[in-house]
Amino acid sequence: LDPGGLAEHLIEVVRALVPVERAAVLSASGGGRLVVLAQHGTDRVDWETALDADSAIADAWASQQPQTSARSQSRSTVPAGTEVSALVVPLVAGVRTIGLVAMETDSAGAYPQPVIKRVVDVVGPAAIRLEAALLFDEVRTIATTEERQRLAREIHDGVAQELVMVGYGIDNTLAALPDTPDSAPAVEELRVLRAEVTRVITELRLSLFELRSEVDRYGGLTAAVADYARTIAATGGLRVHFTLNESTARLPAAVEAELLRIAQEAITNARKHAGAENLWVTCVVDPPYANIEVSDDGSGIGDSRPDGRYGLAIMKERADRIRGRLEIKPRNPTGTTVAVVLGTATRRGSV
């Protein structure tokens, strides 16, 4: 039930059947666009993912029939005189189009009808398996989102409100105490307690913001990460520096959600444990590749901190769930860099 793994296997099957220099498996994401589940090629291809475009990809999705073309199915500029053969095979389960397998090679007439039939016969049965995997991902994402929203409501209506009332009670007590030398120790203790209650309420509000943060269908992953980083940095007095580079293609919603949670944990750790002054957030999203990196100039997350170790364990579990790599290393001259990498970066070039 891993859409990425199934997509990679499909590409390997296709490459064993027909000449392929570039290939991708795409599926629906909502908003009239497709997402790239996996791809193959020397250069990363900016595949056409709009379903209203004039492309073999859009035609195959709408018609549920294989489509061929003598032009590339990417948004890259193809050099004049370049011969291209493209084949797009829809993955249909029942009456629904589940995904597409797109392939290209740099020669003319590479996909005649007998070749198309051979590809369809081999990859067609994968539609049911891919549908099950995508449905499982969707159900898990919806359930997780609903549970996070429920927890946020319970915290806001429960312990957060009670803490606010405790703060008001301390304020009233301070106002009622006489301004005398004998009451000075009690006043000081109450002020320290009031400051601690205020700190806890602030932490709760940030936790509520984290629970409610989601990747907007139209805003994208980098926008969600940047919004969270700005809010956390402002609260912690950090200067935040961004490097954002996101292609028009989107990752699957479940993958975007996990990457956002990893970024949130790394940013929160930097604010709470590192004692940093600066935060550097880098987001490079070029599906199916992604690299989210959070660096600080503080003391880092010490191994002796149980909360720090727990946060790292959570990030590692999330990275493993989406078949990503979690990398943690010292930053020169001070601080820590936490990065999650999905897929392999390849050079982007003309197709």
C-alpha cells in the first residue's frame, strides 16, 4: 500500500518492455492537477500536470485510452529539430482513471500499435493496486487531520481556558495584596508564577497553531512551511531566512503532510532547545524529489535532552513512512542542520 513504491515498480516494468529515456507515473491530487508519484530520466522533467492543457496526458486522462504524441509531455522547451515519441497509458479501475504512465524516447515512431498493446496488457492490472494504495493514503490523511483538529479543539476549550483562568486568579490576588514590606516575598513569588503561566499559555497557543496547520491544496508545501516558520520565529525572537524553490507539480497530499510535520518539529526544536538567533529554512520541491532543511546558529539538540531525542525519533518515523532520509548534522560554526530528503536530486535540463 505504498503508492511511490508501486509507481517505481511500474516504471521498471515499462523500461523492460519498450525504449524509454524519460518516464513518470502520475495520479490525481485535486484542483485540476496531477501529482508525480515517481519518475525516471537523466534530467528531471517538468511534466505537464494540468488536466485542461493541450497534451497527450490530459487527453489520456479524459478519454481513458492510450495516447501517443510526437512532442514531449513536459513544459520544457524542446530544441528545434528534436524527434520525440511520447506514449501515455491510463490506469483505469472500473470507470475511474486512477493514474497515468507517461513515457518518452528521443526518436520518431517508437511506439507503434503492437508496442502500445504490450504496455497496456502489462501495466493495466496495476490500476487496482494503485487505487487501493491511494485510497489508503487518503483515508489515513483525512483521519489524521480530523484527529488533529479534534485535539486542538479539546486543548483550546479545556486546559487552555483553565490556564487563562488561573492567570486571572493570580492577577486578582496580586491586586488584592497590600503594598507592604511583609507582603513583598509573596508578591514576588506570585509574579514569577504568573510569568510561568503566561509562558505555558504561549506554548499551548503555538501547539494549537501547529495542530491546525495544514498544506493548502492551492498554496503548496513551501507556503505552509514558510507560514509556520514566520510565526514561530516571531514568537521566539528569531530572524528567519528563506530559500524556497517549488515547481508547479505537487507531491501527494499524504507526503506533503508528513514533510510539513517534520519541518514543524525541526523549527520548534530550534526555537525551544537551541538558544538560536537565526533560522535558515530551505524548501526545494520538484516532485517526486523534495528537500526540506532547517538550520540554526544555536547550541543544537543535545543528546542528553529526553524531549530532544523524542522529537528526533518522531521525525525519523515520519521520514521512514514516506521513504525519505532524515539527516542531522552540526552546522559550521555553530548550530544544527536537520534535513529530510525525498527521492534523488537530478539535473534539470531540456527534454
